[in-house]
Amino acid sequence: MAAKRHVIVGGGTAGWNAITAIREIDKGASEITLVADEAPYARMVLPYYLGRQIGESHVTTAGPQRLAALKVAARLGRRAARADAAGSKLVLDNGDEVPYDDLLIATGSSPVRPPVPGAEGANVHSFWTLPQARAVSGGIKPGSRVAMIGAGFIAFTILNALVSRGARLTVLEIAPRILPRMVDDAAAQIVQGWLEARGVVVRPGVQVTAIEDKGGAKVVKLKDGPPVEADLVIMATGIRPNLGWLEGSGVEVKAGVVVDARMRSNVPNIYAAGDVAEGPDRVTGAKAVHAIEPTAVQHGRVAGANMAGREVAYPGSLLMNIVDVLDLEIASFGAWDDAGAEAAVDLRADRPAYRKLLFRGGRLVGAILLGRTREIWATNDVGMLKGLVYTGKDLSAWKARLRARPQDIRLAYLATGTARELLPQTLLGGPSVPERDVTVNA
Amino acid sequence: MRVLKIIPERCTGCMRCELACSYEQTGTFQPSKAVIRVSSFEGHTSYAPYTCPQCAEAWCLTACPVEAIGISPAGAKEVADDICVGCKLCTIACPYGTVFYDPDSHKAFKCDLCGGKPACATVCPTQAILYVEAGTEDWLASFAAERALPAALAGAR
Ligand SMILES: Cc1cc2nc3c(=O)[nH]c(=O)nc-3n(C[C@H](O)[C@H](O)[C@H](O)COP(=O)(O)OP(=O)(O)OC[C@H]3O[C@@H](n4cnc5c(N)ncnc54)[C@H](O)[C@@H]3O)c2cc1C
């Protein structure tokens, strides 16, 4: 039998995890072709590159040697232009055709900018790719005035780096609060106060109308207030999955490529994973695009295993984020914004500490956690909250207690046997193998 | 593989495991930097140490974007400080609450079984923590269920 031909489009988190999962299982028996316009790297560590904690090579997940060692034929610098599902071949931007037995769509997302005049001008940057990170890094000097447009999660991942590089920062957000898709009002208030006390200007509820040039500087015009002058503008105004190339392919696309529990699209030999995939959500049971790293990792591993012939059903992803800004830790899990859930809240007046637990019946469906970094890590709470939301443990007996003391989750976690339920669970049906230990047969 | 087997009935709450652990991990006695944590059970004079079960899924390891977490010769999931960037993804991936973040070094840290000589087990005076050949288990669930009665605790402040 001829070796199976797997074609992976996109070498980011999802694509790379699929490749290692395939090799973990088949030890090199199949052919893998990677088509990617960028060399494989982990974009989510770019903030640490900006902060000069790591060099450029540190973001790379697989260089040429590693790809060769895993017997991956890499077509780097090439884009997939079209998928011919009926003919089972991929058409590249240079017209080359790559036939496949199965195809993985792992093309991630791209940043989007609001359509305001000047949005594409000089010294206006997105922060999503390595070249963009280089450009921002090269544009900052101690004392530089930086206007950050957008106060979402991605913007927040680079705040520490910008401050540590000596930037003077103004954060502009169109929504009435910062971090609108990560935390609620109460948490956003605390974070805003914390940043302001540390010299960051934060202006939620403002709309950018234009970005103009004035003697080498940028002027960000607002509909709702005085303009902001800056040396450099960062646009962190959201992302959109890279789906355009699938038009006309017959692959079903909603917010992302709709996939089943095996990460398979409506076309049986086409899979999708990561930011571009709309897969099962653990809490809601519905399908969703999560666009977070842990989901991309798990999607990639499950897709890879199924492509390699190991039937693996994905139990679904949990939406979750964690970020710290100037030593304030902020995390949220699951349906933290479920308006129909019962909320248990603990908000401290004496210090920045906030906790919100969201219940549907006896089940914890979401949580928000906020506190000084030092205080948060003196507990086991971050992971335990994840475990409680992830397992959906029946906490009916504990609800009164948790409502009275949302800060005290440890006993509920231990006594309900959450760890006992979790320990036998593995994503691929056995102990995980570190990527670096995956090898192929000679 | 040898694992940390915890027999909570034997724990007296002396906290030596936390102290020894933090000393081994950081070179100073700081229980807030221990990766084994002792819980107390109100009204029961009962205590139980809790640490990383070295689970098969290795959530922390698979989540790491820079492959900073590997498996040590002792079988522990171990963070390589020089590779870790401190993004904390492992801490939210882990559903056990046993991966921590060190605000001083800006790195993740967790139980590494002290390279095969776990300090917590060595110092435990009552042998509530054993380092033995065994399958990993939830050592605390029944003990905690018996002692942490949610109804009795409900109103407690
Ligand atoms: C600054 C920053 C910080 C972040 N921090 C976090 C965090 O703390 N936590 C978190 O959960 N997530 C974070 N993320 C998000 C996380 O990085 C993404 O969710 C993750 O990278 C998604 O993986 P992916 O494989 O789906 O896509 P990507 O990693 O984006 O990979 C997709 C690849 O496909 C390539 N590609 C696209 N179209 C084509 C085509 N037509 N042909 C060939 N190749 C193509 C792209 O160039 C890219 O290399 C962060 C992202 C950024 C930018």
C-alpha cells in the first residue's frame, strides 16, 4: 500500500501539533507535506520577544532540521490558494498542485483594522506576526509615546513588554470597558484603576475616527474627546480567521470551518484545527471558534491522531485566558459572561481582589479570578477553577458554601473527587509524549 | 514509576513538607513557593498535603508553546527555566492547580519530584508522604469528602 499523503496548511500551533501527533503515532510511515507562508513559530510568545526576555530564535517551534528529522516536506513561503476537494488536491499560490489523501486546514487568523483614514499609514502596526513584532520592537525607544488601539486580550499580552521598554502608553477602547471579551465590568474597573495608578492612560468608550501625521508624530483623532499624540500606534482591534482561500471548495464554513469531534469538516478527508476551526465547546456543547492557544494545541493533536488512523474523539475545548499586567493577575474560564447563570461574587474593598463563580444549577460554568500576582500564586486556585469548570462536577451540595465564600474553592475541589475524575482522561488515549521526544523510524 | 503517595490520615499538619519543598525549590524557606500545599479541614484537626499527580495527559507539557516542559528521568513533568517564558499557559491548562508561577523569577514551577529524591517525603515525620512504586491516584478525595461536609460549612465565615 502506498504511504498515506497528509497535507498540512499552516505551520503555527495547530499545524505543528498535528504534525507531531501524526509522527508520534505512525513513526514516519506516512508522507507529510507542510504548506505554510511562514516558518513554524509560536506567535503567542512574541510579547516576550518584544520585552527582550527572549531572542528571535526562541519563538521558533521547528527549524529546517527538526522538520527534516520528522520527515516533513516543507513548502515554506508558499500559500494555499485553493482546495480542490473533488480532486483531493491543494492548489498553491504559484499554481503548483499538491495531491493529498487528507488535508488539514490550520491557517489561523489575521489581525483586522477598523476602516478609518490613516489606519494603514506609517508607524501604525498590528502585533500578530514575527515581522510585525520586529517592527514594533524596532520602533520603540525609552520615552516613546505609544497609542494602543484596542484593549482586548492581545493588547494586554504586550502591555508589560511595552512598559518595560520604557514606552508611555495610552490605551483606547471603543467598548465601554477594557478587556470586554475576557472579564466583566467589576474586574475591568479594577484593572483600569491599577493601570492608571501606574501611569498608563486608559480611555474606554472612545471611537477612533482617523489617524493623522503631524511633524513625524501620529495623531489619533477620536469622536468622543481630545486627540491622542503618539510616536507609534498599535492596532489590536481584533482578528479574523483565514478562510478566504476556501471559497468555492465545498468545505462548510460558518464563523470558522465547522468540524466534528474528530476535527473533520463536512468533507470527510478535510480536517481543520486551531483559530480557523469551529469546534465543540466543552461548556456550552455548541460549536465555537475560540482562537486561543490551548484550543489550537488540542485541535491539532486530535486532528493529527485521527489523520494517522487513531480514532480519537475530542471532548471539547474550554475557553480560558490568563494575563498579568504590572503584577495584577487576571484570568477567566468558560462562560464567565453567562447572563443567565447564578453568580457568586467576592469583591474586596481593601485590595485588588475579585472572584466570580457562575453556576448553572449545580455546575460551575465559568469563573473570573483577579488579584495581585503574588497573592494568586500562593494558592492552587487557578488550576483548580479550571478543573471544576472543565469537569462540570456536580457542586450542588457545595453551592451554598461557595456562594458564601467564593474565594474558598479548595475543599470543594478535593472533596468532590475532581482529580479522581480527571486522572484517567487522556486526549489521545495514552500518556502524552513531549514533542521533542517524537522520532521517526530510519 | 515511583510517585508521591499521600496517606492523609497520617498527616499532622506540621507543614515540614511545605518548608522542605520550598527550600529545595528556591533555596529559602517560603511556604508560598512550595509546590506541595497542605489543606486543613475546619473543625476536624485534619490536614492533607496535595501536589502534582504527574498525570498521564501532562496538560502543562502539551500546552507549553515553547516546549519548556519535559519528562525528567524520574518521570516528573519538569519546567526548564531557561526555556520557560512565563506565559502561564501551563497554569491554566493544568486542571489540578499544581503548576505555579514565580513572580520573582517570572517562570512557571511545579513538582519535579526533586530529581527522584523528593524532599517532602524525606522530611515527613509520620510517613504521610511516601515515594513509592505505584499508579498515581487521587489520594485525598475520600478523606476530604468525609471531613469537608459542605452543609456544615455552608454558612461558616
Ligand atoms: C501577541 C500574541 C499573544 C498571544 N497570547 C496568547 C495567550 O497568552 N494565550 C492564548 O491562548 N493565545 C494567545 N495568542 C493566540 C494564539 O497565538 C493563537 O490562538 C494560536 O497561534 C492559534 O494557532 P493556529 O495554529 O490556529 O494559528 P497560527 O499560529 O496563527 O498559525 C497559522 C499559520 O498559517 C499560515 N497561513 C495562513 N494562511 C495560509 C495560507 N493560505 N497558506 C499557507 N499558510 C497560511 C499563517 O501564516 C500561520 O503561520 C496570542 C497571539 C498573539 C499574536
